[in-house]
Amino acid sequence: MSATQNVRAMTPPKVAERKGGVPLVCLTAYTTPVARLVDPHCDVVLVGDSVGMVLHGLPSTLGVTLEMMIMHGQAVRRGLEQSLMIIDMPFGSYEESPEQAFRNAARVMAETGCAAVKLEGGETIAETIRFLAARGVPVMGHVGLTPQAVNTFGGYRVQGRGSDAERIVSDALAVSEAGAFAVVLEKVPEALARRITGEVAIPTIGIGASAACDGQILVVDDMLGLFGDFRPKFVKRYTELGEAAAAAVAVYAREVKERRFPAAEHVFADAPKPADADASNSGQAA
């Protein structure tokens, strides 16, 4: 990494300084190639426990393990030069006690090179956030709809409507006062997101929480349109890679069946040509 890239690299304090400034750009990533793709454009890259649903086909985030998060965190780290990498602490890895949370967060940071972790929960987790922050573990909070509590909520429902708004405000304030450097607001009404953003001292990162927040985050596979049947209201699809990929696979299958692939330009001759020799030395194979 060059000296220039070191200067540009995001840190938790730099994220905190963006409160009320230029909105923070955040996306998830779970692999090295995607990390390289998003890194030039993002302030924060989150290795989210959504990896369980997106890449592993799990029905929720609850089955994600610490080992899974570490593996994907290591992959993403290899693809980043400037974005701040944050890793989700999975369900069951931090709720038992602050000591458990520190032990597992320290392991995640040591084995992945991440600069911070993200914990779900508000007032109930504030003591743990304070414990971690005091021991050198930067924490991003997450309130509103917290997917690890999906069974408690009875589904992925909007949180903070009506009198329930005060609960979300209290959670966000507790996270901020405990020492988190930023907080994700997920699936809350716009007016509530605006109020919380105005009341907490740290940046708010919205996902289904309106442009009133200090930044935005989406699951990268959602905004790229890789899932044809998954269209939550809060996601804008910036392209339809799923449709393009399906069409490409269909063409490939047809050409194989019709013996049109591989064509002459994809086949090696008995006497190697210079281009063949170069390809053979590249080390590329299926």
C-alpha cells in the first residue's frame, strides 16, 4: 500500500468526523473480487452476517458462525486498500457478557485485520459497547430492525412506528453514549430516522431509513440485482446482473449442446502458437 493510499484509508475516527457532512457510502462485501470492485467508491465495507443468506443459502443470519465471519473477513481484507472494513459479530458471539464479546471481537480483529466490529442492539448491549471501546475495539452499533432478533420481532417488520419510536431513540442514544463511532438505523420511518440523526452525536447509517441519515448501506448483491425474486422496498436496483448472468448461462448451454463452443479460437493446435504458449504459462485453469 502506498503512502497516498495510507492517507486516504478510512478509520473509525474519520467516519465519526463525517457526522453532518458528506454522506458516508457503505456496502457489504463477502469476497475478494467484490471487495476490489467496491473499494474505490466506498467509505465503509461491511462484512455482514447477511453472508449466511446471500452466499450460504441460510434462511436467516442466525446460523452464521464466528468462523464463517473470519473466513469472509480475510477474503475481503485482501481486496481493500482504502475503505474501512467492519465485520458483523454473529448471533451468540457477544450477548453472554462483555468479556465474551471482547474475546471474540479480539479474535476477529486479529485474524482478519478489520478495524472495527458491528453489534446489534441498543440499551441491552450498551454496557458491552462501552467495555469494548475502552479496550481498543471500535464498535459500530445497529438499532431498529436487528435481523438477529427476527424471531422476537416476528419477522422483518418496520420498527419504531407510533409509541415504539421512543424505544428506538433510547437505543440509538444508548449506543452513542456508550462509545460507538457510528450506528446503523434499519427499517425505521423517515421522520424517526431524521429525529435520531439530529439527536445522536455519531453518524447514522441508513438502510430503509431515508436520506436523512448521515450515510447509506445496502447489501451489494441486492443493489446489483443478483436476486430476481428479492425486492424489498428500501432497495434500489442499480442494474440487473442476475438477469444478465442467467441470459449468458443460457447462451453458453445452448452453444455447448449445439457444439458451437468451444470454437476454433478456443482450441489448441498440435503445434503451439505464441499465444498458446503465453496462455499455458499463465497458470489459469478451470
